[in-house]
Amino acid sequence: MAFNLRMSDSELIELLGGPTRLAERLGYIKAGGVQRVQNWKVRGIPARVKLDHPDLFLNVGAQRCAAEPSPADCQPVAQAA
């Protein structure tokens, strides 16, 4: 079972502290890193980045639901195996 939170990448970036904080957490240099993460708010976070940093991206939805449960956003959706 997986959570489908209907959270956009832009919302996810903000939930993780915004572009500056997320760029720091990902180890990007400030000069271009913040702009890169800011661009993801429109273009989406690359799948490779999400896979390379599961500690940041894979459990965010479950953590958010544990902290702020909302019936509309925290419904588990069964995934086909």
C-alpha cells in the first residue's frame, strides 16, 4: 500500500524548508543550487534526485500525515503489485 497525497513537487519543496534549505540538504553549492531547486517548483523534482535521496523524499508524505492528518490527503491507495 502506498500513499497518494496529491502533493505537488512545489509543495514538497516548501514542506522540506524551501529552495535554499533543500539545496543545502542536497549538498548543492549556493551559487547555482538554490536556482536549480527553485526551477523544480515548476519543472518537477527529477526522479533521479528523489531516488538518490530517499531519506528526504520517500517518507515525507507519511511523516506529514502523522503530524497533520487530513482525511482528503492521507488516504492510502492500493497499488497493483
